[in-house]
Amino acid sequence: MSVPRLELQAAVLGTRLMNAVKSGHSMETEDAILWTDAKTVLRWICSTHRRYKQFVGNRVTKILESTDASQWRWVPTADNVADKATRPQGQVDFSQKSRWMCGPKSHRRFSEYNRLLRTMTWVLRFVCQCRRQQHEHGKYGLTAAECAEAELVLVRVAQREAFPDELHRLYANRPVQPTSELKGLLPYLDDLAILRASGRIDAALCLPYGARRPIILTHRHPLTDLIVRHYHVRMKHQNVNATITEIRMKFWITKVRRVLQRVIRNCGVCKLQRATPTPPLMGSLPEDRLKPGGWPFEYTGLDYFGPLLVTVGRRQEKRWVALFTCLRTRAIHLELAQDGPMRKTGIGSYIDQEAPLTPNDLLKGTSNIPDTPAESEELPKPCETRKQ
Ligand SMILES: [Zn+2]
């Protein structure tokens, strides 16, 4: 049997297992997600095309009887925890920190601190309910007190992972080692077993407790990155020092400047703000502008601007201005157009002229277009200038 067909068999087995767990459990499950690392199986399940071979068709039908295609997800082989059990290997790691116990990394990763905090708060509330501890505001949404409690849990876990030696010594009421990076902070454990720095500003009662005794975090922990990013966004991507001051109202992060600069380097909004627009390459100049010799205004560009309000006697009138530019020398000549655009220039009136005029004609005051051009006569160029 081919590997994709074996994987499909596994998907059928997974579906049966899901049904068995659902029926054997007293709790009602609203939703279930099924993971497979076989993309072929996913295509078979999600495709609307149903002309499969009998073997595949029967099994896909069986899968779709109790699940929906949207419930199926793909897990990369590198993250597939099931491989731990199915692949032959010498020693399997079943410790608390192993992938088998913690799940794939992609499931543990959070991109936003608030999301992590709220998830943790919900988990804590679930634990409370399982222990039959009724919470005061259990019926409503999350409370600030619950979020604060969840934050301390997260911090405690991060500190335990980052400073095991220091915590061990502090639990035994011994000072941290002189070589520890926290030595200068005079760390201590508070009543809730949170590692805090003791500073010299205890008398500054105007400051919150967090600023006087900040929580210590290491720059190496992913939680620190999330917290720094959270403050960076909260401070509207402002400068480094302002953000660090805000962070220090609650946390003392080792090498915080370096963490913040790393966060800023990876921040999409800051990247956009730093980007400078690339000026477009200009096209090559037209032939008229590059001919050597000749006289000024041999090739001319023309534009109008206005209206400008001018005072005539006691009233105000509108005036338009014709602007001639010499394409070669870039000299400028201005003419007043009294009655409006293309009505009459100071040089001559051409309003009744049907043939196209060049700016040169207007400037020179004579038209080089005869009223009725003879057939034998060579027609003048319709336009001597080009649009710039
Ligand atoms: Zn930013």
C-alpha cells in the first residue's frame, strides 16, 4: 500500500478516536481539530472533486461523515509530536520539558503579550472551576485582578526558567552568587515568590510599588520579548528611552536596550517608517532639448496658469497667464491672456484658427500655417514642441 493511502488510514483512525473520546467523555465539546502531516490526505479531504478510486473514496466519505473539511489542519513534520512515538529511536524523552509533554513549538508560540495573558487568565479560571472554586465574577468576562494574577504566573515561570541558581539560593535564604548577573540588583523573593529588585527609592511613595521594587526578567526569555513589544506598541513606536522608562515602572529587564532595539528592528510599523522612497528613474530627454546651436525659444513649451485677481479701476478682474519656456535654455517668457485661457494672448488672437497652433506661433505672433494650404506645398509640422 502506498504511503499516502497509509496516511489516509491513519486519518480514518484519528476520526474514530475523536468519536470515541467525544462519546466517552461527559463534557460536551464544541469543536475539535484534527492534525495530519500528510498534505495529500488533506487535499483528498478538502477537495470538492469526488472521483477517487474506491479505496480513497470510501475512506474520505467515512472521514467526512463525522468531521468537516475545515476541522482538518496540516502540521509540519518537524512539529509532529506523534513522530516521537512512531519513529524508531534509541531513547525517547518523556521529561516535563520534552516536546511530547509540551506539544509542538508552533502551539506554544504567542505573537502578542495581551493574547498570551488573556489565554493564561482563561486557563487559570478553568483550573479554578475544576477545583470547584467559585470566582466572584465568574459569570462575566475577565477581570483586571484575574489578569494581574495570570501575569504573575507567567513571570514566575519565566523567572524559574531563567534564574534557577539564583532562585535556589534565595529560597535557602542565601545571597546570590557574586558572579550572578543579578548581583547588583540585590534580588529578593516577595510573598508571592516573585523575584524583585530592591532599589534605593523605597521612600518615593508617589511611585507605584512596581517601580520601587520592579520584577526582574532576563533579556534571553521569549516572554521578555513579548512584554517589550507590548510596551513598544503601547508607546506608539516612540523613542527608546521613553519606552524603557515605561517598562521600568513594572519590570527590570537585563540589557533592556538591546531587547528593545531587536524588537524595533523586527517591527513592521517601524520598518515602514524608516523606509525612504526610491525616486523613479527619469526618462531620457527629447531630441528638441539636446540640439546644439539655434536661437532661444526655437523649441518652446507652453502652459497657462491663473486666474489671478487684478484691480482694474474699482473692480477686480480675472487674468490668466501664458507661460512659455525655452526647451533648450529653460528661459521663461510670460504673457498676459486677458479674457481667459486660449481666448487671446497679448501677441495676437488665434481663436478662430482651426489648425493646431504651436507655442512658437503664439510667441512669435505669426502663424506659419496658411489659411488654405496648397496641396503641393509641404505641410508645416503640426506641433514643434513636445509635452514635457
Ligand atoms: Zn514599531
